[in-house]
Amino acid sequence: MAALTGDRLGRGVRYGWWPALSLVGLLIGLNAPPSGLVGATGGWWSARALGRIALTAITAITLLVGPGLGLRQLLTEHRARDERGAQRSDDPRRPVSLAVAIWVGPGLLAVLGILAWALYPVTDPYLTARIGAAVLLLGLLIGCGFLGRPVLDPDETWLAGLSSLVFLIGLGRSLWSVSPAGELYHGTIARTLEVGDRPDSRTSYLTVSLISHGYPPFGLVAHLLYYPYSFSDRGPLPGIIATPVVLLTGAQPGGRFPVQPWSPFDQQGFMAYRIAMMLLAITILPAGYQLGRRLAGRPAGRLAALLLAGTPFVLHEVYYTWPKLAAAALCLLAGYLVLTGRPVRAGLAIGAGYLMHPLALLSVPTLLLLEVLATRPVGKRWPAPRRLAGWSLGSLAGLAAVLVGWRIAQGSHYSQGKFLSYLTTADNAEHPSVTQWLTARAISVGNTLVPLRLPIVDGHSRSINAVGPGNTRLPSGALVHFFFQYWNGLPFGVGIVFFPVLIGALYTFGRRNPLGALVVVVVPFLVFAVYWGSFTSGLLREGLHPWVATLLVLAAVGLVAEPRFRPLLAVCLLGRLVEALAMLTVTSVASRHQLIDHRWFGTDLVALGLLLAGLLGLAALTLVELRRLPAARSGRVGTASHRAAVH
């Protein structure tokens, strides 16, 4: 009992609530699957739906984050015993960073999802998921009784709070029933929360449907669900990772397109799927923090995470449930691993990002060029050839291991033709002339970088208007066109009031580290601009997620090093939170002429409260964090080892 006394007992109780409540949620899902209760009203019904959402969120957070923290804690305790000869509870050093540790949980959930799929029909997928999750949760619950040191350091605790605020914003928007007129799949559980013709937010859910029914990934049902693509075309991991979270609630996916009527906590598990996907997207925050900290220390890491959290584009991509931010997080993690001298792991991270979404492969050229800079001795113009060759081969070997494994797993069903074809198409037109090819890319770049070009010049674009019967285009109005800029173009995507500060901070970084800026700012943008031959409404949402996140990290580095932008920084950061609030609400309220739908009064009220609480929390954290910024450093950014990696 000595291990369960004093401060250890406090930690054990504090962290033990998470797996304990998750087990409660598992038991409720086993005995009382969600009914959806379409059309039900009243305070008791709302409280029950909100309670199930809360338990699902707790379970998802515990399963996604808990195993990695637990494993890291074991490694920390083991190292403390090795180094000191006895267990120490005051050694703050961690063998694994949080940005790496948080991927242990998704990895285990992926294994559990694959087992649930592979063991069918011998074992029901629900039984496999429940047994596997129960083992994990019981292990975490028991482990909480033996905590010898804090699970999170102060910065990580701050980062957890920041991530929670972003999650509250995404959850509030997903729970709010009011959406803009012309919303795709309006009134169904898969509603996209925006106007347009993009069904991608439900794509990973199709994998959940296949696993829950035991349908094969390349069978007839999968062909009908994914057509004109296939299961091979999309990253398999997000849906597989989300599957145990959905099945633990007792939800029953329909085995077809999710077109059932919407309710806050639906019978088919789409809200549970949203929760899992939003949490995967939020991994971009610890990845940005870790990269910023590596480049210029703790203040830059915290500021990088703060900039990411309040960016309208990032907030949109959190609640628009596709896995591109999760893929971007792994790309940033790969960059961090290169800067810390672990190229093989960097290649594996890019490979894992590819299994989230194919866009990760477009970061490979940047990764290889970053290795050129990282292997260059301080004060030398050229890298050491043998060291560079070793690093490059190591990262490519790590990536190849993932790609070859995925290729072998698919056998004759492998297909990436559609995504590869973007290089040779222009605005989705095949076999374009050279003029058409160049024109389409110029339009895409213009809509990405030039404010207001999209709504003024390309307001007729199919991509930013509603879809009517027979797949026809329905004009959506200037207000909808304007707000599309927040997830299609850079100036509004980062917040138009913050955009000048971003340019100034990037200039500061580029002036101090010209080669680094060329490699991580110019090259990835040019690569994607040349590659993308589909929609011309703007490149941001199409696959520039790693690039945008990198820009914000570098901006944090520049802002820490240069004080002249700081007087306006608080105003700009608070101003873009107002922009984010407008992005989240204006088109819905203006077109529906209501703030709360009387049918969902209770849950709508809570949803708006969550949304506002998240934004106000970000505002408070912003003011506190800006006061903590240190005085500007002289010279180049970072320590000598950091400088060797970035210039």
C-alpha cells in the first residue's frame, strides 16, 4: 500500500477517473445502445444525449492518449532506476516527447480495428472491440495506482488545456443543429456543416461501416460505397482507428451511406466518429509545439501551438471530419525527427501520414532537403556526403517499409491512379493543353494567395456553391462565397487581421535563415501547386495542411526573435478569434434566421455554450501567454544545434 499514499494517491485518483469513466461508458454501450430518438425533445432527453456524448469523448481521449502516456511513464521510471539506482519521483526528464507518445494510442486502436475486421465472422467485431478496449482501460486504471511522478510536465499540461479548448469548439459546432442553407447532406447524420459539393467528411466513416458488418474492403459493398474511388485510394487508418470508439458506444452503422436523419447522438455512431476524427486532427497542436520548441525553445513551442489553435483554417479542418490535419501532424513530426537526428523514424512518420491521407507523400521532397540542411556542419556550406547519404537512405527506407507493407496487404486491389492523375489534369479536365494546365494552376495559386479573388472573380465556381437536384449548381450568395476563403486561401485562412503579422514574422525568419525558409516555405508550396490539377477554388484545403502548420511554427519562431511585431500581436490574435466566431456562425444564422432550433433547444444551447467557452478560453490563454514572451534574442534563432538544422 506504500505506493498508494500521499501525492501518489492523489495522482492515481486524479488520472484514474479517465479509464474508470471510460469503462462506465463501455458498459452503457453494451447494455443501452444509442437510439437516436429522432424528433425527441425535452430536458431529460437532452441531458441523456449530452451525457452519452461526454462519455464517448472521455473514452476516445483515454484510448487515444492514455496508452502513450502510460508507456512513456514506464520508460521514465525505468530510466530513473537505471540512472540513479533507485526510483526517483522528481526527475523531470522524459525519454519520449508528447508529440511522439500520443501516437501509441491510435496505433493500438488501429490494431484493434484490424483485429475486429480480420476475426469476422469467427468473432463479432463488437466483441473484439470491447474485449480489447476493456483490457487497455483496465491496464490504465491499474497503472494509475502506481504513478510515481506527474504524467505531464507544466508545458504539456498547458498544451492539454489548449487542445481541450479546440476540441470544445469543434464539438460545439458539430452539436449545433443550425447549418447554412444549401449545406451538403442537410438533415442527415453526415451533414458537412458547410455548403459545397465535398462529401469527404464522411469518407473515413465508410470504413467504420465496413468493419462493423464484416464486409471485405474490396467487396461489392465497398465498391458501391467508395465509387468512383476505392478503399485503396484513401488512407485506411482514420476509419480503422475510429471504429473501436464507435463500436464501444453500441452504435449500429448502417452498412451503407450515412443518410439517416440527424440527431445529436445518433444510432449509427456518426457523432462518435466525429469525436474520434476531431481528436486525431488536434494532434497538430503537440506536433507544432514540439517543432517550434526544437527550433527556438519553449516560448516558440508554446506560441506555435497557440497560433495553430486560433487559426480559422485549423478550426475548420478540426470539425470538418477528414484526416488531413492528422496527416499534417505526422509530417511535422517527421520534420522534428529529422532535426533530432532520427531519419528512419522520420520516414516511418511520413509513411504513417500517408496511411492517414496520401497528401503526406508530397512532403517527401521537403523532408529530403531538410536533411541536407540538418547534416551540414555548423559554418560549412555543404553537408557531409556520407552522413547525408545515410540519412536520406534511412528516411527513404522507413517510408518504403510502410509503402511496401501497404502494397502487399492490398494485393491485386492496389490503386492510386486517381490521385496520381492530378499532376496531368487541369481543373479536373483530362489531357489539357499546356495553356490550360498553366492557367488552372495560376487560378489556384491566385485564389490561395490573393484576398477576395475567390468570391469576386470565381464566385460562380461549383466548389463554393450549393448542389441541387441532379447534381446541379445552385447559387449560394456573396456571404457564403466570402466565408469560403477561410478554408481555401491563406490570407483569410490564418485570419486576415493576422496575415500582415504572419508575413512580417516569416520575413524575419527568412532573413535569419534563408535556406531554411526556401526549403520549408517555398519548395512545398511549389510542389503542391504543380501537382494539384483538380478544383481551382484554392489550394489550402486540398493538401497544404503541413505547409500552413509549418508557416505558423516559423511565424512563432520569428515572433519570439523579433519584438517589433508584438505590440499589435494581441489585437491581431484576438481579432482572428472574432473572425473564427463569424466563420462558425454567420452563414448559418443569416440563412436560417435562427440561432437555436426549437426541436433541439437543449443541445443547441449547450453547443453554443461550448463554442463560446472554447473561443473565450483561447482569448484568455492568448493574453496570458503573450505576457510571458521573453525579451527578443539577438543573433540567429535558437542554439547552435538548432541553427545547424535550419540554415
